[in-house]
Amino acid sequence: MVSVIKLSFHKRLFLQLIAFSWAIVICFIVFQYIREKEYKSEHLSAQLQQYNRHLIYAIEEGVSYEEHISSYEKPFKDLRITLITFSGTVIYDNVISIDSLSNHNNRPEIIEAMKKGSAYHIGRQSTSDGKEYFYSATKGERIIVRTAIPYSNTLQDLLAADWTFILIMIIITLSMSFIAFFTTRKLGKDIEKVNRYEAEQEKNRIKRQLTNNINHELKTPVASIQVCLETLLSGISLNEEKRQELIERCYIHNERLRNLLNDVSLITRIEDGNTLISKEPIVINEIIKEVEEELGIMPENERLNLYTDFTQKVTIEGNLSLIGSIFRNLTENAIRYSEGKNIYISLIENDDIKCLIRFEDDGKGVKEEDLPHLFERFYRVDKGRSRQMGGTGLGLAIVKHSVQFHGGTIKVSNRPQGGLRFDFSLKK
């Protein structure tokens, strides 16, 4: 099983800040490196261009190019000089015999020079001698002069970026990272304290609310049981029918208390976490079949028709009791409050990660303002009628908690045709 490492707020904040800072620095360094290399290349090309123009001027003045090349000082040692016609024919090269040189019209620096008058190209390998050169070409009135410097350690050093600035930027960023670590650690701890305090306060508030609601829900059945028992124990002469009625009333209220305690216990188990609830492979189709069988043995006046649309077998890793409580509580809710005749359970989506299930009834639905509150504990649309129907007020809250325990979400809406629609997902 893969363990999940949960990072503290401080660490998450620090890592996000560091990632953002280093991303900016790296982008700046790359931009600076490219910009500096382009600047040095243009500077180098400008030196070669100056030589090229001197040669073009001498040729146009009628000076022999061989005489000029041999007599005029070259800006770089091992400088290769090539004269090319506009048609691409090489008429002179001081390094390689022109007989072995092909047409140069397809060379990138020549193409660019024909368009713009001058151009340079970095690190292209010569097809004639296999060496890599830095090329710079200049267009004259009748001829193109191209000079080239072979790639050597000297040229590479000349074009290399200045790492002093880059190292300074890295050192500054490292220093800022250390400062950010201690700053975010203090800030993170303060925020975590506030979050823990707020979470504890919210937890206490929910506990108080749950306790108050439970006390409120207990009062009515306890009071009714007490009245019935006091009447039975008072010695008042009662006929057998009245005595039986009081006993049945005690039993009904006792069942209500038992169901309430079971529901509270179930919600507490869910909130206590995964360690207290076991998981196993669950076939959703089998649970729906059990619900259908349970509906079949109910009295006819309480029974609803169940229609299913599950075209596939759906298996998830979950808790049998909680998955069963989702479908049973939704079914009981439809029976008690929908006033409909039918229930529809459909499989909307099923893949390797999750399944999406729709549960619907064809009853009267609820008002739109009540929809957001249906999953709240002890929330009742019709408080008097809900208690008469025997509900604990926790059914839909248990449904929501059970769905969330299985990594899913649930939402409720009114069907266009009437009734309620519950769409919920369960992770596989």
C-alpha cells in the first residue's frame, strides 16, 4: 500500500514560494544567457562585417582581392575568406580549392545576406571540410564576401556567457531561499495554530449542536414513555384495550429512541475516521437487490415500486454497512415523505476510478429553499409530520457522510417531472 505523505502548511507554502522564485530566476538566467550570446555574436559579426566591407570597397575600386587579402591585416587568426557571386558560384576561397566547392546559394548566411545586405550564422558545419564555423556574409554591388572563424576553444570562450552575473543571481536566490524558509516557518506555524483553533472551535460547535439536537429529539419520546408508564403504574382502572394502547405507544417511542441512538452511533463512527471502519469488495448490484427484496415484504400501503437501470456489475472497495445505509436511508426517505409510487435507481457513469449513481422518486419534491438544508442533521421540511412518520432526522446526514467516506460527492435537486433526484458518486 502506498503511504501518503501529508506536508505541513509551512512546508507547502515554502515549497510553493521556492518553486516560484527559482522558476523566475531560471527564466531570467536563460533569457540573460541567450541575450548575452546574441550580443557577443552580433559584436563578433560586426568586426567581420567591417573587414568584409573593406574588401568589397577595395574590389570595387579595382584592387586585386588576392593582393588586398595578403596585404591587409585580418581581424582574427585562421580567418577563412570566401568570395561568392550572386548566383552562388564561389570564385575565391583562401582555405579550400574552389574546384571542390559547390554552389552556395543554399547557405543560410548567403540567403539572409541577399535579402538584408548582411547576415551571420553560428556553428554551422562546413560541407567542404567538415569543420564548424562562425560565418558572417556581406553583400556588395557585384559580389558577396563571406568570412568565417573556425570553432575553437578561443571562439567558444569569446561567445560564452559571463557566468559571474549568473552565479551572483544564484547566490542571491539561495540566500532568499534560506530567509524564506525561516519566514514561512514562523508564518506557517502561526497560521496552523489559527486553523487548529478554528477547527477545534467548529468541532466543539458541531458537538454542542448535535448534543442539543439529540436532547431535543429525546424529550418527546421520553416524556411520552414516562406518561404511559406513570398511567400504567398509577393503579387507575384501565380496560385491556387502553392498557394495550399504552404499551404499544411505549414500544413505538422506544423504537424511535433506539433508531436515534443507532444513527448517532453510525455518524460518530464515520467521523472518527477510517481506522474504525473496515473495507471490503462490495457489489452495488447485490445491495440494490436486497433493498428490492425488503420493499417486497413491506405492507402494500407503504410499499413503493423499484425500477433499476444497472447495465453493468459495479464493485467498489468500501464498507458494507455504510453503502447499505445510503440506499436504505434514501429509500426510507422516499417512503416516508415523497408521497410517490415509484423509485428509480440508475447507473449514470462507471469507469475504473468511480461510479455515478442516480436515485429518484416521483413524489412531490421539496421547496427550492429547503434543498440546501436536506443533508443537515435533524433538519425537517415538515417537523410535525416527520416525527409522526418515525424519522430520526439523521437519515440524509448519514447518506452524505457515507458517500464522503467513500471519496464521493452527493447533490439533490427536484426532478422536472416531480419528486427528488439524488446524484452521488463512489470511488472504486
